Amino acid sequence: MIWRKKNWESVVVLIFGVLLLGAFPIEIIASENFTPRDQAEAWKWMEDGLKRAGIKDPKLEDGNVTGQLGNGPFVIYLAMVSSVKQVTASGNGGVEWYQFPSVSEGPGHVFWRNKWSAADSAREARRFEAAFKFLVRDAQVDMEAKAATKFDAFKVKAAAWRQQATKPEMSEEAHRHQVLAENAFQSKNVSKAIVEYGLALQAFPYWAEGHYNLAILAGEIGSRPGYDIAVYQMKEYLELVPDAQDARASKDSIIVWEDKR
């Protein structure tokens, strides 16, 4: 059994891949018998488990796991994974995971229900979990390095933006996503709001209020991805408006998020 995400939710990880919003390390399992030696072994364990769960042609590409599930695609955006854990159903072993911004409902999951014994199924689940966490860590470390490079470049652009006497207006595309983000927020659809804020900032990265709002929403959701996104977005907000009245409070929020993550 494999969980499929809503179509709009699958957009969010692509947005943050473009925005390079940070890394979200997850602790690797401690047991020496279930800790992959390297990425190659981790992927072999995960690939085997996915195939047994019914995923066709699984691949590890650019930090993402892809494959085919029935007539549709199967994707795990590793850097956006907030948790991975073993689960059981009817005595069968399995693994469950969440991807930001869905951190409390709608998990992805796989179960092994073939001719294995319960012990074999549990063992496979443990190997799969360990491999999954190993690959998440690798993806997050890579994203962290890219995020640091992206932020350095953003600081230069933000400084140039602040010096402009007449600043360009937000594009129509960005404005459309702004409207959708604010409507989603008013409707208490936080995940949808996060997606739309991300799309707006992808189209118009100089929207300071958008960076601030996205930071607050991501920080409220929490989890390692949420806190990292919050930190990077608030830092970009402060680069655009370093003398904002709430600059001190915004810096304090960064301190809290960095501690929580």
C-alpha cells in the first residue's frame, strides 16, 4: 500500500528545491547491524524494499526517489522528509514517513505482505527505515550546502534591490499566488498557503512580506524541514528590510527556530 499525495501538495517540494530552503537532518538508527555502510548500500536496501512493495523501476536521482506505482509516478523528496518510523498492520512490517508540510496526516507508507514471515517482514522494515534515514541525511546535507550558496547570492541581490530608487512592481503571476496564499491562510489551509507563498516568491523573490509570512507559517508547522524553511525565509526577509520595526523580534524568532530544529 502506497500513499499518494494531493496534486497541489506535490508542488511544494519542487518549490523549495528551487528556493533551496535548507536541510533537515534525521538521526540514523544506532544498531550496527542495521546501519548502511555508505549511500550505495543504503540505496540497495531501500531499492529492494520498494520493489517488494510493488514500486516498479525505483531510482535515486538528484536526492529524490522516483519510480512507478500502477499507472502513475511514485516520488519521495528526501530533503523534505520530516520523520521516518516503523509501523505494523495486521502483523506485517512496514515503514511510514511524512513530508513537509504534511506532518500530522497523510503519511506515505509501504508494507510487505507477501510470503515472508512476520520476523522477516519486521527485519525488512528495520533495514528500510535505516536506509531511508541514511539517504534523507545525505539529501539534507547536500541541500544545506546549496542553501548557503543561494543565501549568499540572495544577499547581494537584496542589497542591490534596496538601493533602487524605484522598485519594480510584483508580477501578475506572483500577485496571483499572493492572493491564493492569503485566501488559503484565511481559510486555515496552512499547507496550501505555504505552497502559494513559495510559488509567489519563486516568481518575485523581493516580496519581503511574503518571506516573513512563509517563515511564520513554516515555523508554526515545525518539524526539521519547517524550522529550516522558517530560518532561511526570515533571514531573506531581514536582508530585504534590515531596518524593519520587527527586525529584533524576527532575529529572536530565528534563534528559537534554530534551537528547536
